Amino acid sequence: MFSKWIYYRLLGRFFLPLLLIVAVVIGLLYHQEIETLDKLLEKEDISSVELATQVERNALATLGADALYLAGQPNMKSWIEYPSGLNKSAVVADFQWFQERFPAYDQVRLLNAQGMEEIRLDRVSGQSLVVPQAQLQNKSQRYYFKKIHSLSPGDIYVSPFDLNLERGRIEIPLKPVIRIGTPVFNQSGKFRGSILLNYLGTQILDELRQFSPGDGREIWLLNNKGFWLLGRGPEQEWGFMFPERQQHTMTIAYPQVWEKMQNNIEVGRASQNQDLFTFHRLDINSVTPGGESFKQNHWYVLIFTPKSYIEEKHADVKRNYLYMFALVFGLLLIVCSRLAQKELLRAESEQKVAEQEVQYRELLEGAPDSIVVADQSGVIRMVNVEAERVTGYSRADLVGQNVEILLPQRLRENHEEYRQSYLENPVVRSMGASKELFLLTKSGMEIPVEISLSPLVRGNERLVTSIIRDITQRKQQVAHIKELNRDLVMRSNALKAINLELESFSYSVSHDLRAPLRAVDGFSQTIIKEYADKLDDRGKDRLERIRKAAQNMAGLIDGLLDLSRISRTDMQREEVSLSKLASEVLSQLQEIDPGRKVTVSIQPEMNAQGDARLLKVLLTNLISNAWKFTGQVDDARIVLQSKELNGEQVFSVQDNGAGFNMDYAAKLFGAFQRLHDAEEFPGTGIGLATVKRVINKHGGRIWAESEPGKGAVFYFTLGEE
Amino acid sequence: MDDRIILLVEDNPDDALLTLDALSTNNIGNKVVVAKNGVEALDYMFGTGMYEGRDISDMPAIVLLDLKLPKIDGLEVLRRIRSDPRTNLQPVAILTSSNEEEDRIKGYSLGANSYVRKPVDFDEFILAAGQLGLYWLLLNQPVPGVKIK
């Protein structure tokens, strides 16, 4: 979740600014292109209207030239001077030839000075027809006659472009007409009449239509009053001719545009409701040598470009730029996403490194040993708190110094070599394992240390970490242990000597203490036997007592020997059948004392892990005791069995003999401790001490339960190997 | 049979006397030579020292050998008797106070013919001595070639 958030933030950091820049650039480009497009359209429109105007102008110029041509004909000149019938016929012939050659002229006329039609040729069904004399009319009251009359020679009159009237009515189909006239004078300069041409405007209108650019754009022709001569449809054209169409003028439809068109400029552009209008004024008098009087007569050639057309053009550009923007957006997104991913990975790895750095620091500072990190040239880069404490230097003292500062003078010389050799094979290892290493503190003290080296790569750098352990205490402890060990060896040797002595003592006891007893007993016997007649009963009794005492002491000596022998014997554990051993002991006892009747119960297959000989001694003593202490019981019983108690095998020897007082149980297993009278139950007091030794030797336990007169139970365990 | 000598190696005069008593109680009338230490015993066996010139082919019927002896101890005496071809067949019975297992093992491994522990009870001692004498002087057949006087 966290990394996703960072990813988006990173993405935003790259993407949004870039996107903004791209958007601005594309916006500017778009804007410029739109501007260029608009200019281009303007130029196109202007050149279109200029061209169209030029064509019109040329057409008008031709019309003027035609009128002057007719006025300049020799037959005409003849007629002016001599208005004879012959001359008139020649002029009519000329006119006829002319009309046939130029079918756009609907009427070709010659008016006399009084305004009467002298010659009139009408085009009827494609034929030039001379109108008979009777049908000729007086046109003196017509505005065009008056205008022409006022002209100088060579001037051309151009009528407003309108629809032909025939007998006061608009001729249907509509016949757009321009009347061209020029006055004729005789040689003395007297006005003799005028030539008048009715030109069918359809042709120039058709020519103009060729310039219509299409796509909703239109080419218009307006007269000086703002009426359409060529417009968007027949019903809007020729408004001035029809009373019901008087409102179809630019002045009403596009007043703002019209206003601008009136600003005495030849070529211009105006807009209304975002529709564009490119106009060109065509002054008729600039075309024809008409003179000042026709100044007001002018047309407008106009290209109408509707808002929809511009919008469509703009929309094309916009669409292209939107596509471009979308493409760049996508590319940008991909690139930035990649960048963000990379950045994220970098950030994550940086964070990891930072975390490791923190961990490393904590590890460094928390270490109980001094840690010194040096670079390849032996310059200290980092130390921990413990190093400060041990060396007495502050961190600032150490960082930047050579590691040799921490070495006693005598060890510095070779240290650089050691450093180099370590760098050649940088593995984790302890330094100079066989050598004694020392650290020199700030106060000049040498501390015995143990140093462990390990390579450390941080960035491009290879460092060496030295972990330095103060082993002063350990050295002291080792010395102490050595001392203790020496002591122990000494004691052990002393003990061995004592043991040896004890053995020879035992040997001596065995030999030398018994020998006098044999002498005492033997010679007492000699006296009893050989000198019986010289002794009274009392003397004999005392000698018998001497013998008994001697034998008793021999028993004691044997018991002691047995006891010491147990301690000296090496134990060998093996599987021993206690049942079998017990039966052997009992049968021996029965053999010695065949008169006894004892009920014996031995649990069969009672096995134990122990030393066979020692176990024999153990059972011999325990069973002998049981045998002995049941001596005065009628129904003597001895039971040997084993039970498992708390996972431990517990053996028991039980009898129903004299028993003992539990108050003295603590004394039970001591040597020479006796709980009964020697008279009643003779014994050495060594038996149970021996038993206890056997048990100790096996690592087991022994305890007893008893009550005087109710027998005793001896429990024992034999421990484990 | 009565001519044959019994060599008793015993440093304790009381024990020596008791042994002699025990033997006589058992009516064993053979001559008993007493050696008070190992050196005397070996001198007797090999005709050296105080027994210089003794005919050593006259081997004792039995050597009753104590183990704990002054100068040279009983086990060493036994070893030397066994290692000399002149005496290596000599019957030797160890008669000692020691009941140490080690002594018994050493005695037998050095070639003792029997091992008897001297009991303190004189009655038992007499019994033991009687049986020893009976066995070695009457029942046991001596090694061939041993001179019988």
C-alpha cells in the first residue's frame, strides 16, 4: 500500500509537470496553427475576391470598349455628319454584324440627339432583328439618355445592374441587364446622339459563380445600395427591383459588415455573428473612362464564409492536436511510469540501505566489544562507544586517524603489511591467532586483546571491520584456572599417594594384624589341649574367651578389608540376576545353619544392571542380616522382590525379625554402628556400611523401614549407568 | 616318605611355631626347614649362602611359602624358583594371611601349586595344615627324577 502511494506520488512528480509543459506547448502550437489557418483562409478569400473583381473589371472594360468601338466606326461617323438613309443602312449593317458576333448584347441602339430611337436591333430567338421604324420609341425622358447627354466624347456610361423592364414590367424570365452608353458628336462637336448597348449580365454573373469556393462558402455580388445581384438564392437577389424584397439588403442582414464596407477601403474583411465576409469594392469609373459623375456607382464582390466552415476547419486542426496530445499523453504516461518505477526501486533500495545503516549502527553501538572500521588505506572511519571507552580516545580523536595509533610501537612496523595481505584475501577470521595482540590506549596502557576481522562493502568502498575484545579478565581467569589445575594435580597426586599408602596399609592389616591373633588363638588352644590337667575350669573359660575375642577381631579385620576393597574395586556394570544371587546366598546360609527353618520368597527373574561381585556382597550382607535377625522368630520369613516406583526400579529385602527403632535409622549405615546386643545378635557392625558403599558405588539409594519386633524392610535402587 | 623335607618360609616365629605344632598334631613327622626370609629360602633352594654346598637335587616335598617376607618377598621367591630349570618343577604352596585377590592371582600366575589362607582359628589351622601335608606328602606323586632318600 505504502509503495503504491509512493509510486503514484513519484508518477505525479514526473508526469504532471511534463504534462503541463506538453499541454502548453501543444496549446501554443494549436493556437498558432489556428492563426495560420485563419490567415491562410483570409489570404485565400482575399485573393479569390481580387481575382473575381479583376474578372468583372475586365468584363466591364470590354463592354466600354465595345461601345466606343461602335461609336468609332466609319459608317457611324458618316451617319453623324450625313444622316442619310444610305449611311443609316450601313450603320445598321455594322450593328447587325456586331450583335451576331456578340450574342450577350440583347439590344443595340442608336438614339438621336432628341432621344428618339434611330436604330434598334433586338435579339429574338438568337437572331438579330432590326426593329421597324414604326415601333421605335422616344427615350428622351429615360434617366440613361439624360446621363449620356451630359457626357464628354469618349466617356462611357454604365447603368446600374438591374432587371430588364419591358413596357414598364420586369421581364420574365428575369433578364439581368447592364446598359452601356456613349455619346456621339459631329466634327464641330455638336451632340448628335448616343449608342446604347443592353448587355445581358447573366454571363458575368455566371463567370462570377465560377469563383464560388463551395463547402458552404459563397461568392456574392452587391450593388452600391447593398442589394444582392448574386447571392445565396434567387429570391434574395434583385431586392431593389421588387417591392416585397426591399429588406433583402446587406444593410439589414449584416449591418456591422456593411458599415465596415463603407469605410472607403477597397479590400477588407469583416465578421458578424462569427460569419466572415471578405469584400472587394469595384468602382465602375475606375474601369471605364466615365468621369466623375458616376463615382457613386460601384459594386462589391464578396466571399461569405460561414461560421460553420471555420469551425469545421478549426475542428480538423483541433482533432489533430487532440490526437497528438493523446499520443503524447500516452507516451508520457508510459515513460513517466517507467521513470517512477525506477525511482521507486531506487527509493526502496535507498530506504533499505538506510534501514540497514540504522541496524548496522545499532549493532555497532550495542556490541559489547570495541569495533573499529577502517578503509583500505588503514584510516579509521567509524568506531563504537565501547571502543571509545576502552581506548580512552573520543570518536573525533580516532576517526580520520590511522589504525596504527591503537597499536603499541613495537607492533606498528609490520602492521601495514598485515593489512595489505588481509585485503588480498578478505575473509572473516581472527587476527594473529597464535600471537598475543595488544591495544594501546590513550593513556599509554597496553590491553591484551583478541581481534576478529571481517570485510565490509559499503557502496563502492571496501572497508575492514575489526572487532576487538578486551581479554584482560579472561587472561586472569585462565591464569587462575591454571593455578587451580596445578593445585588439583598436586592434590590428586597426594590423594594417589594416600590411596597407595592405604592399600599397603590394608595389606599390612590383612597380614600383620591377623598374625598376632593367630598366635593368641593358637597358643591358647595349645594350652587348653596340652595343659588341661593343670588348669581349673575358670582358667579354661578365660582361655576360651581369649580365643573367641581373637577370632572376633579377625572377623572385624576381614570386615574392614572387605569395606576398603569395595572402595578400591573398579566397577563393571552388567546384567545381573539378583534372583539367582539371592538363592545362592540363601543356600550358603542354609548350609552353614542347617537347623534353621526359614520361609524364603524370591521374585523370579529379578534383574539389575550392576557389578556382579559387589551385588553379591550387597545381597550377602542384607540377606545375612535378615537371616540373623529372624533367628528368634518361629515363623521366619524372608522376601525379596522389586517394584517400579516413579519410573525407578526399587528392590527390597524384607524379614519378619527383630526389627529396629526408626529413631536410630540414621545410624544404620555407619561403620561399627550396632543397634542390637552382641550377645543377642553377634556382628561386626560393618555389614550395612559395606552395603551402603556398594549402593553409593552404583549411584543408587538405600533406606529402611522398621518397627521393633515387626521386622524390617530394606529398599534399594541401583542408579543408572 | 618321612625323609622328605618340608621347607617352611615364614618370618614370624609364632606362625612358624604354630605351623610346626599343626603339622605335628597331624602326625606329620617330616623334617621341617624354616627359612626366616626370602634370601634364606633361595639359598636353601639353590645351595648358596648359608646353605652353600647343599645338594640341591634333594628337593623339598613341598615349599610352604609366606608372601610377606623381609628382604625378598614370597612372590619374588616363587618367581625365581619357577624361572630356574633346576627348581622350576618344585611344588610350592602359598600359605599366607592375605586374602587379597590380587595376591592370589599373582601367586597362581607365577606358578604356585596351591594357595592356602592361614585361619586365625587354630582348630581350622590344624585342619588346613593336616590336609596340606596329607595331600603333598602322601597323595601327590612327585616329579620323576627327584631323588627320594
